Amino acid sequence: MFKALVLEADSGEPRPVVRELEDDALPAGDVTVAVAYSGLNFKDAMVLTNRGNLVRSYPHVPGIDLAGTVEASDHPDFQPGDEVLLNGWRVGEHHWGGLAGKARVRGEWLQHLPAGMSMQHAMAVGTAGLAAMLGLLALEDHDLAPSAQVLVTGASGGVGSLATALAAASGRYVTAVTGRPQNEIYLRGLGAHQVLDRSELDGPPERPLEDQRWAGCIDPVGGQTLAHSLAQMRYGAAVAAVGLAGGAKLSTTLLPFLLRGVSLLGIDSAACPMERRRQAWQRLASDLSHDRLQSLFRVASLAEVPELANELIQGSIRGRVVVDPGA
């Protein structure tokens, strides 16, 4: 028996309930994992609040992240006792996910826990941290200088907080943008050199090209914030778009791309090849200090997740939520 947060739709709109389940309730897969921790991501919050039509089959266990210990395996790369993690692969959407005491998944979706990283810290990083690191790696592939000025939008959220910490840890001068000025001390603690109010990037830019300010940008917001960022990038700069919390519509012109040579780099952590994932996770394990990680997250039980999902949708959660299914 194990506890799981189950979305049930027997009486109309899906609702989350904590249940005790037997192992035979788990879906097909060649590796069974005893889940130590999962994470609460924006996509999980959408599933739990019935937004986006991401789940079509019920009952369903959400959770796009998990970290735990292999309990049983028919996959040659994993043995019982191995510490593993999983991000993405439509787990938590098309396949039961990590908000449970156990998960059964395909071995090709798993990777071994990086050396020097605990399972709790892996889920404090989670898909949000993977996306943030993939964005930073993309900027570095685009020749971002070691001391470059980098803009991070949505900096109080999960991806933004981790992007701020990672860019600062790599030596860049970070400008963090937040809609909650009360988080300035928190963001400076993550390494931000400057904190801007979100109002500076709200609404359409006044001109298609504005003053050149930043050499790189990690943007988990999209929408008008992305349009503003593009208009203010320096010549030859790049923007890594790693999320669309502010919307998928982009009102801009070709001028940033044609006259300043700005590159727009799309980041999709769900579709990222395993080799790139491993590279990103090794950097996450080496770049984020224990003390900095501790300030990035809080731990919650399965019973607390539905209310926290509503807060996440409303944009009122700072940093990351790690879920302990045994709590």
C-alpha cells in the first residue's frame, strides 16, 4: 500500500483526493520507484485545477517530477537500490506521475541521481531548475560572456528563482524582474545584483527597439514581458524562452532580429534529449550550493498540494515546493 494524490472525476469535474492504493493500481512500466520526493510545478497546478485539458483519463496521479529509489526493475540500466530522478516525458499528464509513494515508469525516462545531490535537493531543483539550466546552457552556447549582464524575468517563481541563482553562481551580473517588490531581499540572497519591478516590462514596448541593456535573458514569462526583453537586448544577444506563464502571444517586430541580430532560443525541458539532460543535471549538482538551495524551497505533504496548486496558479508562491508523499 502507498499514498497517492489521485484526481478523480466520478462526479463531474475532477477533484484531488489523497488515497491509499495497492501496487497493482500502478500503470505499465519496466521500473518501479519508491518515491522519496516530488515537486509541485506550474503544469502540475494546471492539472490539479483542471486547466489546459492536459489530462483526459481518470483516475490520474499528477506530478511531472519524482526522485526515489528503484524497488523493482526489468531495465538493464537500473537495479533495485539505485537512486534515480525523472523529469518530464509527459509523466503526470499522459502517465501517472510522482505525487505518490510509488511510481511505475519506463526506464528510458529515468536517470541516475547526480553525485553530490540529495533526492530532496533534486526535487527542489526539479523541472523548474532543469528548464532554467537549459536556458543558461543555451545562452552559453551562444557565447554569453562569463561576466555578462543577464536579465531574468518572473524571478520570484520557481524557474525564475533558479535561473537567478544559476546565472549568479556562474559569475554573471543578474537583473531580476519581479512583480513582488517584497521579495527583493530574497532575490538578492540568490545572487541578483539588481531587482526591477515588473511594471518596467508590462504592456507593449513604446518602440520596437529600445536602449540596449542586456547581453542575455532567461524568460519564463512570455507575452509582453518577452516583447519588452527583445526590444532591450544588446547587439548579438540571445533570449532563452523557457516558459509561457504570461501567455504565448508575442507582439513584436523583426527589428530586434534584423537590426540587432538578437536570437530567440526556445527551451522545452519535456522534449530535451537525455544527453543534454545529464549535462544540465551535472551542472545543477555542481553550481548550486547547499545553502543557496535551502533558501529556494519548502516541503509540503500530499494533503497540502491542492491548496498550494491554487496559490501557484495565482502567482503567490515564492520559489519551489517539494512534496514528501510520506508526510
